[in-house]
Amino acid sequence: MTEERIFDLVILGGGPAGMTAAIYAARAKLNTIILESNITGGLVNATYTVENFPSYPSIHGMDLMEKFRAHVDSLEVKVEEVCEIDRLELGGPFKRVITDEGTYAGRAIILATGRKPIPLATPTPSEQVHWCAICDGMAYVGKRVLVVGGGNSAFDESLYMLSIGIEHITLVEEMPRYFAAQATQERLFSCGKAVGHTSTKVADLIVENDVLKGAVLKHTESGETSTVKVDGVFVFLGQHPNNELFKDQLELTEQGYIRPGQDMGTGIPGVYSAGDINDKPFRQITTAVSDGTIAALAAERYIRSQGNVC
Amino acid sequence: MFEQLTDATYENRIAETAAGVCIFIKKLCPHCKNMMKVMEKFSALQPGVTLLSIDVEENKAAADALGAERAPTTLIIKGGSVVGKKAGLMNPKEMLAFYKSV
């Protein structure tokens, strides 16, 4: 496809914010497309259990995102996944997204690009470092795993890994305390197969003949080091904003996030933002849904003010 | 688009596949869903390739026999034999390059 395809609204990113925006846009009869670099669902896909989205006391993250997607599909919103985006052109009456399969132009655009996992920085690299327990946990059944991070993801994924038969988990958090929900912390540490260390970081990995043998841990206050024998490492250190496509066109915070107005506007007419890419104190599925709603309604108002809806 | 194989069917189906790719997946694995979409786009770049999939949680014998510890793991099949194997993610162009390299 080489010709330019024109829409009322182009949504960059198919996570909960982007899909919510698409639902509202479609119900407002806007010709809408979601462009997603991976698959719809975003980071929620890699969350084994979601227990705080009003509706389900407990649901697999991917199952929840498939329900979002089913709603989007029911409204016949076009979705392009595994979409390689080269650049954006955000000025002018049409906002253009140039991809490897052609150009998509929208009278308005919502940037809902989300975030990506922060990598583990160690002098020694290893292929046995992972970010998705559902994908890679199986390879460590009966073995010992190091989990890096002390938030909800680290604890939830640790519980998942123990449930599939990982023999033992060592969990390390660089700050002096864990950040996961108290109930989740208690659930993990009461099972007898996990130990945790706060004020501890991973100084290096021990690799022999391309096989991970262990990790060197360092106490951040005393400087003392110790080694732990592990067969795999799972990293849940948080995320970086996906801002490469527009960081030179928009004003961002020091951490690289968009600071939108109350209507999710970015300061460029017709350009809105939603979800984890926004600067905010709490990033949850519910806050992403809220952002997506507001961005879509504001985009609709803008588009109609320009006339000539597609 | 994907033909699903099982412990009972994988051996014969691979043996009769002249040109194909087989992906090992898990139901709740997001990278697997991503790779399946990649393989759909790859098949447009390489027409005539058969797309096969195996659920590793339901077909442990096939996974063990073919050495699939992680999901996704992609196998390249040519002339009825597995000629290449790679774990993890690729984009469609990388998938095409991998297919042509083995």
C-alpha cells in the first residue's frame, strides 16, 4: 500500500488508552484507525493477573485486553498491528504517520504510545534475562530465578512463576522498601520459596560458556556484595516512555512524558495524548481509560470544528 | 490462517511440509500473539509458506521433541525437515531474512 489513507482520527498505540479512544471515536461516527507497533493490549498483555479493573475481581491481563479489542472490532474500527512507524508529521491540517506500508493521515491524532520496560544494566550480558514471565517462565521450571524489582509486577509475576513450578525466587529491590500491595508481599514471602532483599541492586551477572550461573548483588547502603546462584533473571524495573517518534516535535517533561492539558491537548492543534505516555502520578488501566475517553471527545470536538468529517 | 498441530499430528505434518514455519505458543503469551501477527505479514512477503502452530502447554511431547523451551519459538521447515529454530521476537523483515538464511 503506497497511497495516503485519510481518516478523521489516527490513534497511535493500541493499549487500553488507545482502544478506549477508538471506541468513543467510532461511536461518534469518526472514521478511525489504530496503528500499533506490536499487538493491541500494550503492557497489560504481559500482566498475568489484573485484580483492580472495575468489573472483574480477577482476570488475565491478555483476556481483559481481548475484551477491549472485541469491543473495538464490533465498532469496525480499523486496526493495523505490527506496524513499523518511520516518522510523524504533526503540524498542518493533517497529521501524518509514515509507516513501512504507507502513510496514514488524520484530521486529528491521539498519541497513546505508552511505555517500554526498563532494561537491566549489567557489565556482563546474558540471554537468560527476561521481561515476560508468561513467555519465558516455563524454561525455568524446577530452577532458581532472580527477580529484579519490588513493585506489583515483580511480586505478581513471582507468584505466577512459583505457580508453574519455579523452584525458588530471590527478589531484589534497590530502594529501602517494596512498593507492591502489602497483601501481595505477604502472599509471596509466606510461601517459603521466595526471599527478598531491599536496598539491593544487581551489580553483575555470572555467565560461564554463555550460560547464566548467578548474580552479584550489592547492598546500596553498606556496599557489601554477595553472590546468588540463579538460572534466570526476570526484570520488572518499570518502564521508559515511548516518545522517540515525537520527542523533537512536542515539549516533554524531564523524564520524557507529555504534559497534556485537561482535554489531553498537547499544544499542537489536533494533537492529543492519552495513557501512560502522559505525565501523571498514577498509571493504571483505569487512568488510561479515562485519558482515552477525554482525548477522543476533545478530538471529536476539534474535528467537527474544522468541518468535513470523513 | 494457522494450522494447529498436536502431539499426535506434528511429526507427520512437518514431514509432509515442503515450505513452512511453525510457531510454539502459549495462550497467555503476548509475545506469541505478536509473532503470529508477524508471521501473517511474513507470509505475504513469502507466498506459499504454510503456517503451523503448536500450543506448548497442551503438547509437551512435541515441545520437548523439537526443543521449544520458550514461547514463542519459531521453526523453519523446508523439504519436510526442521532447518532452523529461533526463540523470541522478530519483525516481518527479520523473519523473512531468517527464513531465507537457512
